[in-house]
Amino acid sequence: MKLITKKIHAFLDYPVALALIGLPFLLKLGSSNPLAFYISVITGSAALLLTILTDHQTGVIKVISYKFHLAVDFIVGLAFVIIPFLLGFEGLDKIFYLVNGIAVLTVVGLHKEE
């Protein structure tokens, strides 16, 4: 069952990127490993740039294909599921990455071809 259209995905990108940048500050991530804080902020900043550059409804410059954008999202989702185990994240740090990774993989998995 494919539910997420390109348009829906485009409108999800900005809040997700901003959440990845802002939530580490609000949640005080990094208690189990300082990288839990920095990886999210850096990934969120990169996601914001990727969204601005993607050829979809909310892209501003539109030089990156949507297909490439989806591939990057998949890689990030997978990385977010793996990173907590590789870097020994615990508690909220681990939960934050697992929830975000699974959410991204779900959105990519539910992507509807147009």
C-alpha cells in the first residue's frame, strides 16, 4: 500500500529537517554519546539543504532529482537505525534515532510512484 505522494513528502521535508536540528537542543541529546547530538543537527542541516535543492513542490533551486532525494532519505533512515548500536547510544539518544530512522524508512517505503 503506497500512500505518500511526492507532494506530501515535499511538505514533510522542512518540518523533519527543522526537528532534526532543533530537537537535540530541546531533548538535550548526547548524554550517552555526544555524537547523538551532533549527528542529528548535521543531518538536519543537510536535509534542509537537500530539500531546498530537490525538484519537487517545495524545492527552491530544484537541481537534485526527487529519485536521488528518496535514495538519500533511505540511506539516512537506515543509518539512523544502525548508528545507535554502532556508537553505543542509550536511553533517549537511542530511542530518538530508532524512532526517526524507522519513520524515514516507513515514509520512503510508503512512497507512491506518480
